[in-house]
Amino acid sequence: MPAEIYLNVAVGGILTGLVYGLMALGLSVIFGVVRVVNFAHGEMMTIAMYLAILAFSALKLDPLVMMVPIAAVLFALGYAMQAALINPFINRPEHSQFILLVAVAIIMVNVLLIIFGPDARNVMTSYSFDSFQVGPLIVDATKVYAGAAAIAVAAVLFAFFRFTYVGQAIRACADNYTGALVVGLNVKQLYALTFGIGAACVGAAGAMIVLIVDVTPALGPAYTLLAFIIVITGGLGSMPGALLGGILIGLTEAMAGLLFSPSAKSMFAFGLLVIVLLFRPQGIMGKRVA
Amino acid sequence: MNRKSNSSTARVSRRAVAAGLGAAGILAGTSPFNILRAQGAALKVGSLLPRSGFQAGIGQDCQRGVDITNGILKELGYRELQIMNADTESNVDNARAQAEKLISEGAQLLMGAFDSGQSTAIAQVAEQKGIPYVINIAAAPPITEQGYKFVFRNFPIAPVILGDAFVNQKEIFAATGSAPKTVAFLHVNDTFGTAMKNGIGGIMPKHNMPFTIAETISYDPAARDLSVEVAKAKATGAEALLVVSRLNDAILLTRELVKQRWSPMAILSMGPGWYEDQYLKTLGKLSDGPLSFVPWYDPNKKVAKMLEAALAKASPGVNMNTNHVYTFEALLVAADAYKRAGSTDPKALADAIRTTNIIDNVSPGPGIMFNEKGQNDKLKNSAIQNRDGKLVTVAPKEAANAKVEWPLKPYDKR
């Protein structure tokens, strides 16, 4: 095979991985602070994808333009979910939280099925079929835009948690729940805010992924699983880990498809997960729990 | 307890006897009407299709065939069928569960399920329960090689599709004076795709094809991204693409061909996907050109025209295709068997299906009839080309209504 094919496939894998990473970032943020595993993560992304499709079909608004409004809608959804549904479960056993979020996921899939039907839907923008050629390298334009947007959103998120008062307060809640209560932080509200931010991340990712993947109501569970693989590989609760995990999984799938068999892509992604769990159970960038 | 029990069963009063006799009289008096109603009742047909999940587009298309069937049956002098719809969700386990559910709810015959894996599961249930099952679309050979007594298939098996495809391809190569020397073979790794891949090794050498397969690339039919697959195929330097795909992946493959700036000499499909209405509508002018070598219909047959008219009325703008034709024919087999059997008894229905001889049908060939394995082995396939959002038949010559456009018009020049 010509050498440039490896480069083409690797770049495609990294760009796809960046968007995967942004999606997983939301899951990691939520778990890192609220300590609840969002089993409805992929389904929330599917909702965002349908919102992007509605905006495009009704108003011809580009999904990348709609990324911020969709993230805002998902933020509201996430905030409401945490405040109304999940907060009462915060101190309950983990299996209760698990069942609650699985139920929410199933409800979301079925509501989408009722509203939109089972057909696959997609967005055809003016650049849907474009690609950039740089020497022998041909890169999918939509993946470039989506990858760049993923980096921008991740940078904003990092800055928010690092430099804003609210971001620091959320990190304080994550570090020491009791301490946060003692200094007078409204922990429940901060939890709702965090869940909203995680949901906003997945909303932004959904608006980007709709450019690459056709959406059906049944798409959610596959992406929930993918987000789990990514955050466990990168380190549950670590934001840079989620991005790194996304890139690694995207790259692993792409190169496995090229070097071995495309049918075996998922096998290699799971293989990577097993290796990480064996040799670094906390994930590549996760903190070891004492 | 004992006393109560005794008192309730002890004596039968005169009033009770009179009421009983009256009831018996009413029952006896109306029973002939009951028999008549039973004979007049519609046959309950459980229709199993993948109407959601990754095969939803094709399942919904098959459903269009189901929806227009009763009107045509009536015109042809058959009794209408009572359709009991079930969604397999593109999932083998669910197909099995839905088949069992339909039978428990009173289905007297099963029909479906587009996909070989799902059809295999339904066939096992049908055989176990002794309920006739007519397959609309599924090509994996083993389904009718099991010695089943209640399973029938009016659809060619993979080796027949392949054999006819190679014959029609050679006819096109001869007509255009041009043929690819190498092809990249891309196929889905489900039951159908694997059966086709396994068949190629044995059947292609017999046809002395002008091309060799540079690389065989398999992929998951539910794949969300096929960029690596197309990059790999392109890297082989193959002149054309040989594909066995489904609908969503056919759309994904085309998108990747455009994005990766590769216009092969031809796309030779030996399965669904490339001629589907959703493919044509989603891709617009980019959908033009692929050739599909598939079980099709004879546009000159009377019933084909009826089906086309009914589809045009029910679903304006939808091109008639394999999904509508073979779903309709499976239900036609059911209606015909019920008419001849005059009973809903499963064994009588199965016996009637076994002796089917429908010459007034839609698909090419002499008609619908089954061999001792329950397989219609007299079906013929055609070569179809997408042209301006429509489908034209380009081979075999006797069934063609257009000349092939060759080679594929480059995607960047459309």
C-alpha cells in the first residue's frame, strides 16, 4: 500500500477521535464532580443531533452555527435533569442511580422514535462532500471543521474550570464534598450546573457528529458505550484524559481497519481498553484512588 | 368448605335444564353461520420486517409492498389477508421473539424478513411451531437446505444471484467493449454478505471474468464511518468496485468515494442499497451510475404494472424495486395457498404452498413455484442502473429498457 494512505487514515482517525473526545468529556465532567455515571449520555447526544437536523431542515442553519444554541438547550436539559431527578438519588446506592439513568435513556430513545420515526436522517451542508488536498494528503472537510470545533469547545471548558469562580467552586465540590458544604457552597446547585455543562458538551458534540454520521433514535446506546470506553481509557474524571482517550480510540479504530480488517475495528478499541485496565486501572490520565 | 362444595354441584334444577337446552338450541341454530364465518375469515399473516434499526430504510420500503398488497389481491380475485405487523428492529433475537409472539397471537402464516440472519431465526421458530413461513427476501442458501417442511422462499439464493450477476456483467462489458481488469470487493459481514463472499470463490472462476479481485474488504453493516474501508480499496489501485452492501452503508460508501476523490470505472453491486429510493433521494445526482445485479421485476407482466400503479398511488415518487416486488409476491403466495387450501390449517396451507404454480406474477422468469426444498429456483435476475433518480434495466438484453452508461461519470464532473 502507498505510504500516504497511512497518513490519510491516521489524520481521519485523529479528527474523528477529537469529536469522540468532546462527547466523552461531558461524561467525564459529570462523573468527576457529581460522581454519577450518566448512562443516558449517548441518548442526550442523539437529542442534540435531532435538534441540529430540525434547525437545518426548517431554517437551513448550519449545525456548526447551531452548536452554541444546541449546547444551551442541552445545558438546560442537563440542569433540569440533575435538579429534578438525580439530586434526590445522590446519596442512594449506585445501582439506584444506574437504574434511574438507564430508564431515562430508554425513555429518550422511545420518545425520539415516536417523534422522528426509525429512519436515518442526515444533514447535507454545502461542504458535506468537500475535502482538502495537501500534497498526497486528502482530508475530509467536515471532519476538519468538527475537529477544530471540538478543540475550541474543550479549550473554553478548560478555561472555565481553571479561571472562573464558578468553575473553581465546582472543582472544590469535586475535591471535597464536605469541605465545599462547610465553606457555604450550594453544592446541589453546583451539581446541577455541572450536569448542565456536561450535557452542553454532549450537545456541542452532537451538533458536530451529525455532520459525519446519520442519526437514528437507536444510535444512543452505541455512543454511550463508546463514551465509556474513551473515559475509562483516558481516566474517569480527567478532562484531558477524555480528549486523549477519544483521539486514541479514533486512531486505534482507523489504523486497525487499515492494517487488519475493518470488521475488527471495535475489537481493537476494546483491546486497548483491556490493556489500559490491566496496566493502568485508573486510566491513562486518571488519578489513582487510595 | 365441603358443604358449600356439595351444595354447588348437588342438584340440577328444571330451570337450569331449560336454560341449558335453550342455549344449546341457540348454539345449534347459529353454528352453520359460524362455519361460514370461519371460511370467510381472512388469513392472519404475521409480517416480520426490520422497520427500525440500521435496516429501517429497507424494512420501511418492504412495508410499502405490504401496504398495497390487499388491493391488488382483491383485483386478482384473491381473498384479502389480515396483516399482523411486527418489527424485528434489524435484530436476529428480536426477529425470533416477534415470530413467537405473532404465532401466540394467532398468526396462521409468517412472512418476511428481508435479512438472511433474521429469516434463519424465524424459519427455526416456524418449523418448530408448524406454521408456514414464506420468505420475501433473504439469499443465504442454508435456510432452504435444512429439510424444513414449513419454510418457502421466493427469492434467489446467493450463488444464483452471483451467477446471474457475472453473466449480466459480461454482457455489459461486451456491449461497451470495456471491462475493469481489477476490482476491490467490499462486503457487509452479515449472513447475506458472508454467503455472497463465500460464493464468489466458487462461482467466479466458472464465468471466466475479465477482472481479478485485488482485495476483499469486509465491514459491519451498522458501521457509522467507512472512510478507512474506501481508503483501503482505493489504495489497491482497483479499476472498479464490486460491492455487497445494505442501504446506509451504500450511502456512506458513496460519500467517501466523493470525499476521497475516487471515481472508479464502475460500481458493480450484487445486493441491496444502491437502487433504494432513500439512496437516490439522499444523494441526488451523486446517486447516478451504479449498476445493481439483483432480483428485479419484469416490467411487461400485467401484475407488475398493477403493482407499479398501486405503489405510485400509495407512495408517489417512489420507484418500484426488489423490496416491493418480492414482499408482494410472498403475500401473493400466501393468498393463493389459502384460496386453494380453503383452510387455515397450517399443514394444509404448507401443502398448498408446495404445489404453488402462479404464472401471473411480477418477478422475471416463468412464475412462482417451489422445488422439494421449498425454494423457487426458476427466478432470473437483471442489471439495473441509476439514471437521473430513476432505475433502468440494462441487462439481460431481452429485459432491458435502456443502454448502459459506461464508465461511471466522475463525481467531480456532475
